[in-house]
Amino acid sequence: MNRAEREAAVRRIMRESPPRVPPELYADALRLGRRMLRRRVAARRLMWLLLCAAALAFTVWAVTAWERPPSETTPPLPGW
């Protein structure tokens, strides 16, 4: 198939009317799209919740674990 034949085939296809889409297909696609969107939003919210919980847990752990023990001796004070 040479270039002229391909162009003629494309023109013929573009002149034809698009095929009819069954009406229930639109409703199914809309329902599935909404479900995907809800799942994506729920997953995003869950990930943010887990991230905030992990940050809070790390902060609490860091405050309790990284306390410096009290000094047992006083530092020398020169000049006294």
C-alpha cells in the first residue's frame, strides 16, 4: 500500500459516521470511573493519615528517647 492509497483509506474512514455506542456502555464507564476515583481518593487519604501517624509516633519517640541524662558532676568554673 503506497502513500496515496493510505491517504485515500484515511479519508474514506474519516468521511464515514462514527459507529454507534451502546447507551449502557456510557453508564458503565461512568460508574467504573467514579469507583476508580473514589478508590484513588480513599487511598490518598489513607496514605496521608499513615504519614501523619508515623510522623507523630516518631516525634513522640524522639522526645522520650533522646533525652540527655542529667549531669552527674558540675562542670569546672574557672575564676572562682
